Amino acid sequence: MQVYRNINEVVKDTNTVLTVGTFDGVHLAHRQVIGMVLKLAEKKKARSFIVTFEPHPQEVLKTKTPDIKMLCSIEEKLKMFEELGVDNVLVIKFTEEFSKTKAHEFYENLICGKIGICDLVVGYDHLFGKDREGNFDMLTALGKEFNFGVHRVEEIDVGGMPVSSTRIRKLMAEGMIHEANKLLGYEYGFEGIVVEGDKVGRTIGFPTVNLKPVKTNKVMPNDGIYCVRVTHKEDAYFGMMYVGYRPTLTEGKVRALEVNIFDFEKTVYGDKLLINFLVKLREDKKFESKEALIEQIKKDKVDSLKFINIKTKS
């Protein structure tokens, strides 16, 4: 896959099937759009092309959600595009100045003028341009003006509601990771660097690895205990992830990200781990004693192993 970060490096080719969007999370609805791009490109023997933005427009404009977190980094996004089979991606640096670009100008000067296009694929709710003035009707008019076809992918519903990045972020905030994963089409995760902890976990029989996220602006599920998949280099393990302020042990001063990895005895300080969330086991709570906490963690491990057993058999 060819990745461009400068539009002037793109070779113009009108035999191009293209889509435009932020694609945060590259979820099921995004994959439907990308799937149509790939299908049309194969049919027409054209190149497939995605135009996306970095950083996310909402991070720059900070209008409705000033503290918005992302479902995936640009690196994760590009990796998923490549896995799906996309030929080319242009990453446009999104700035406040760029946000003032009018819809007609964007298509005339950039899409048609610099990249070239024979067909455009968009989602059912696609809006673009300054003040999000561009809608499907405008795209249809632009297609007639600049001679390209326009295709709209219909709404993708799961559980009677449309799949969207906003819906997935809300599910994550509620700890409904299993449901969020269904909308994403994969196990949500993050990369973390192993850092020194206070080693309290080993004193209660459940040693943990403490993590510092590589990307600080990624969505994290709400506080609680999760069953997770852990990848260290090329090796995969299962474990329990704690997200919270450890009210029983530290009086809730610092939010912790700790994982107890099953059947794991390596020293990994400074290493990078990939954590994929599988299901939420329970809410975080303060226990009356350390002994009560230990008994609950034992139950958490039993619940984790039950879930893992079901998952590995399915």
C-alpha cells in the first residue's frame, strides 16, 4: 500500500475509485464503504484510494466534544487499510485553515485536480467541506460537473441502531466492550509500555504488569476488571486487566492500568504490550479488606477462564 502525506507526490490518474473520511475505528460501517471501493476498483481495473485526515477534525476544531478521544491512531488506521487491501492512502494534515476549504473547492482542486477520480463511494451520512455544507446531493452535482460516479452505502444497523464511531465511544464509556467489539468487527485494544509499579499485586498472589499507553488520546473503557488478550512480541496470552483507582489498596489517588497475565513469568520492563479487551467482568469497587479483594480476584480469574474457554471453542 502506498501512503502519501503530500498531495503533490500523488500521480494523477482518473481511473481511481476513491472515498474520503476520518474512519476513526475502521468499524463495520467503514468497512462496508471500503469494501465497495475495492469491489468497484476491481471491476473497473482501477486503483483504490482513501483520503483521510490527521489529526481528527474534532481534535482540531474542538466544537462539540473538546476532550474527544480516538478509537485508533493513524498508524493503526493505516495498518487496517492495508489489511483490507487498499492500494493508496493520502493522509491530509487537518488544520483550522484547511477546515475552511469549501466543498466545491476541495473536489475541484484536490480530488479531481490532483488525484483524479472515476467513482466516489461515501457512507449514508457523509458530510464534508466548510461548515459541513457538502451532502450527497452536492456530491451528485459535483459528479455530473467533473464526470465521476457517486455511490452511497446504506446505513449499517446492529441491534436496531446504526454503527458509528460515536456509538462505539459511548459503549466504551459504559464498559460494554463486548458490544463495542461487535460494531468494530475486531477486538479493541491499545499498546502500552511496561513501567515500574508499586508491586502490590504480587503481595496478594496476583502479580501485575503496569502499563503506560503509547497514545494518550485513545479511548479507554471505563473503570473495571476486563478479560483481555495480551501480545508480547509474537507471543499471545490471556489475562485480567484492571482499569481504575485501586480504592482498596491506594485510596484512589492515581488511575492504574494493570494486567495480570496468565502463565507468564517474563521480566518485561520497558517492553511494549498490545492489550485487546474481550469482555468486562465486573465494576470496580472498594472492598472491606485485602482478604475480601483477594477472594474476588480469584472469582474474576475463574470467570475469565470460563469466557476464554467458550471463546477458544467457538
